[in-house]
Amino acid sequence: MAPTQNLRDAANWLGYSYLFVRMLRSPALYGVPLGAVDADPLLLDRRLDLAHSAAVLLDRNNLVRYDRKTGNFQVRGVTQTGHEVDGSCTNDFDCARETAFTTPMVHFLPHGGSR
């Protein structure tokens, strides 16, 4: 897939994820409101909400610039480091492995990540 440029792209990308399949199979477990699957069989509203929440967190941590009015994303810091703008910022930020693999899942586990 092409780089995610905006909120709609992010919601579409989530439609190809295993998270989407799990939300359809166990809606309550993943915070999907009762009756939402009947009203929105593709859970587009829920995927847009998740993409918006992620974009807000990324913007707050200065990883992307998120324009809430247009829904567009812009990678931060790429031009400051002299790298070409290719839609990827993975080389520009150092994330601990524990953070990268555990923090996002906390938002999708019941009871705020406690097991």
C-alpha cells in the first residue's frame, strides 16, 4: 500500500488489518458499541475513530503533524534531518522495542491492558 497521507487512508488501511476482523467477530471486546455492526457493517466510523485517536497521539508526540480540519498527515522532522521525504519516518525516531510492541495493544485490550 501507499504511505498513509490522511485519516481516510488510515481508516482504509485498518480495513485490511487483523484488528478489523477481530472487531467484527468480537465487537464488545474491542469497544465497538452495541448495534454498531448492524448500522455500519464495515465499521468505518469505528476505524475513523481509531485512526483519529492514533493521529492525535502521534501529533502530541511530534511524530506527525495532524490537521484535524482536513484530516491530513505530514511527517515531522524529515526535512530537518536532511533525508528525502518518502512518507517514512522510521529511521528518524528511536523507539524502544518494548514501547513499539506493547503500547499500541494496551488500547485494544479489555480493562486498559491489564490481564
